[in-house]
Amino acid sequence: MSKPNLLDRRDVVKALLVNRKEAIAIGGLGASTNDITAAGDHARNFYLWGGMGGAAMMGLGLALAQPKLPVVVITGDGEMLMGMGSLATIGLQKPANLSIMVLDNECYGETGGQTSHTASAADLVGVAKACGIVDSRAISTMAEVEAFAVSMQDVATGPRFASVKIDAASLERVLPTRDGMFVLTRLRSDLGFAPI
């Protein structure tokens, strides 16, 4: 069986965020946060540090709190596998402004590159569909990434879920600040809320 076309993770994230407009972008633990930072630090980037498996739920909370704004979760297959139950809640709540993009390199990059379940039995797109996220798809080309980026701006037709197979290259880390209070305060301020 031949491997699917593997895309460059940084190219995928850059294409997703290049015309982000007012979108809030949540980065899952690890490489996806580095990829978001490499695409350009932004007041509406919300980087998660420490808690693996929570990116989709953080996206759900922000999408429900800010229904007029596009919210995109960009995370990895390992992080999504750890938070698979969130897809059931998202499928139930159906936030129309939420998009989830899984960067699937079929390994746990943060813990040494062990093979993840998506390399064999786990079908994240199938799980998302079974949880009620009707717009769930596997993406294999940059044209499809660009189309997903356009669709995530539509705050009335989600939620949407996509998994894209990326290469497992070990890239230079582009680390955002690890100051969680700064990231939170910056996002709140950009959304027009008073500091905490």
C-alpha cells in the first residue's frame, strides 16, 4: 500500500492562517503551536502549553463564547487522539464557527516519535463524522488546505473537521512565549475585554 502525499506542516499552517482576518487560532501542545508561531505571532493566537488533549475543547469554549468570530484549532494527531471525546461534545453542540485541523504525521513527536494510532487503525475523520461533525474530511493537497482556510471564515456552516497527512520532519522549533497570562491577557484585550 502506498503512502499518501505528505505535505509540509509549516506550509499547511501558513496557508491556513495567511488570510485569517479575525480568526482566533488555538495551537495544540507541541509542534502545532510552533507551526502557528512560525506562520506569524498574532494577538489572536492562543498557545496551549502543558495540557495535552485540550485544544479542541478550548476551541469549543471560545467558539461558543465568540459565535461571530471564526475559531480554528490546529493540533496534532497525538493531541487529538488524547482528546477524542471532545469531538462528541462538539458534534452535540455544533458551533457553526469552529474549525479543527489535525496535522497528522502518524507519530507522537513530543515524546520521541513513537508511532501513533493513526498510522494503522484510528480514523480521526471517521470518528469526527460518527460524532456528528458532518463536514469532516481528509485533506491531501495544498489546494484543499486553501479551500478549508476559506471555509473556516464562514461562521454559519460549521463545525468542520479536517485531517491532513504531513511529513514527520523534525523542524526547528519556533517557540512562542510560555507566559500563559500574557497570551490570555493579549487575546482578551484584542477581543475588547478588560484585563484580568
